[in-house]
Amino acid sequence: MRTYYVYILASIKKKLYIGVTGDLLKRVYQHKSKEVKGHTAKYNIDQLVYYEEHQDIKQAILREKQMKKWKRDWKINLINEKNSFWKDLYYRLIRG
């Protein structure tokens, strides 16, 4: 069974980006290495501060769209619930 991820990246200045992917490590690496042109590269948004897993791509996409509509405070509260120090979770994931 495949796993899909909805994730939130942040910059040092706490600018946020929400995305969805089937390969979280690869996608975050692409953001970190600036392979992904646009908003995340322009504003150095490359720290993985939140993610959640889904088994169904349609549910993951629906959740991503839902989260993008949320007010900024709601997004920040979601991050703080799971990652109150806003640590970059990418490095924890690559270590296993």
C-alpha cells in the first residue's frame, strides 16, 4: 500500500508552504536544493515542520486544499501541537 503525505514547510521568518507528495524525503530535498522553482525557492522555505500520512491520494489532496484555506493562526497551531520548537523534521526522517 502506498503512503501519501501532506506537509508544511517553513522559512526562518516563518513563511509557510503546504504541499502533497508520494515521496516526502525526495520532495523536501527538492525544496532544500532549490530544484523547485517559485515561491519556496524565492523565500527560502525549506524546513519540514509538519507532515501527516494518508493512504489515499484523493484524501491527501483534499486535506491539502482544506489546510491551504485555513487562517495562518490555525496552521501555526497545527505545527505547534506536533512540533512546538519548529525543528526541521527532514533530518529526523533521513536518520530513520
